Amino acid sequence: MTNYKWVICDLDGTLLNSDSTLSEENVNAVRDLMANDIEVILATGRIDTMTKVYIDKMKIKNPVISCNGGLIRNPVTGEVLYIKLIDKEIAKEIIDFSLLNKLDFLIYTSDKVYYSENNPRTSLYYKANEKVKTELRIPLASFKNEVSDIDNIDVIKVLIISEDLSLINKLEQHFKCYNKLEVVSSAKHLLDIMANGSTKGNALKILGERINIDFEKAAAIGDNYNDISMLKLVQLPITLENGEESIKKISKFISLSNDEAGVAYAIYNKILV
């Protein structure tokens, strides 16, 4: 029987299909893990308020690592176990830069997601909210293009969105010059900006101390650069076929793609064996 007691799993590009849906195969596989006394932890670049519908479907009770490690919160009690904020003056610079360069962005706080005007993602979130119970909806608010408003917002993460991949690369180099920031691409068209030290791996260490995670008995599943720190921490790092090539190189098992229920395949062929 399996020696693994913990499985840490990324959401987008990993547990979720490319259309952000959760397959029944993956739901059933996650439930089978828990039925075999294996603890499941979600570690995502999203804010945890954007994951409620998935948590509800899988019945996960463990704290969620969100904002790439900037926040750890209990999904049942709402208790914040850890939070790391971007310095307000630096947050203002990021938003001011984004506004001047007409970049689409999202601002993640512990209780709300702020969106830039005319952000194409916004309509998707509102449509998703219409399909779920009130308590599972994403709390959304428009950012009114006033940088001074940051004074009243505790920013955990800023997500910059652009279909121009060369621009994303330039922005990544620009913001990496700030020594108080953690900057990483979580998908080809997304740039995640958090406070320095906000990584999934660091958050997993912090959570591990609280709930006694034995990383020698842990597996992690991911697909992108923001998953590297947690994959390096565990005994069994797993990447999906759709994952970045450099991520595959640090993994011990390459599963099927996220659109082929790659998480379920990894669970049944590598963990529950």
C-alpha cells in the first residue's frame, strides 16, 4: 500500500481542465486519496476565495495555500494562518505602472478581488458567480484607477495579464529589480507579483510546521514555474504532460495532461499503488 500521507496539488493547468472546469475523474481520485487517509492540500496562484467552488466539490478540509504562498487560510473556519502583504508604496508603484502602460490586472486581497477597468477576465468571473451558490461566489470590485486607493487595500498579490508574451517577459525582468518582490509567471500570459518570500514552497514549510507534514511522505503535482518551490520540497514531485519542460526535469513522474485527468492518472498509477 502507498507510503504517501500528503498530496499537495496545484489548480490551474493541473487539477483543472484548460477551461477551468474540474473533471469527475479528478474529483473521484481526490476523494479516494482522502478515503485512504491521505491528506490533500491545494496550493494555487489564485486567491482562495476563487477556489471555493472546487473545494466544495472535492470536500477538502485542509488549509489552502493561495496567492502562490502569500496566504494560508482554513476553508472551514475562515481562520487566516499566514499572510504576507506587498509594501503599500511598492504596491502603488506596480499599479501606477500598470495604469500608465494600460495593462490589465487583478489585485488580490484577503476579502476581495479588484479588477482593472475593461479587464476581459471580469465577465468570466461574473458569469461564473451566476452559476453557484452565494457563499461560493468570488467577491469582486472594480478598481477605480486611483493609485491612492491602495492606502485602504492590503495587497497580497497583483496579477498582470497580457497576451503579448514578449511583454510579459519584459515586465518580469522589470519587477524582478525590486528586492522586496517575488515575481513569477504562472502561465504564458500571466505575471504574478507578491511580497518577497511568497512562494508555495515557503508557505508549505510554514503550514508543515503547524500540521506536522512529513515531506518524505509527501507528493506534489504541478505544471508551471510557480510550482517549482513546492515540487523540490517533497519526496515525489509530479508534473503533467502540459507542464513546462524545465518543470518536468525536476519531477520523478510525468503524468497525462490536465485535459486528460492527469491528476487522477498520477494518483492511481503512482500514489495509490
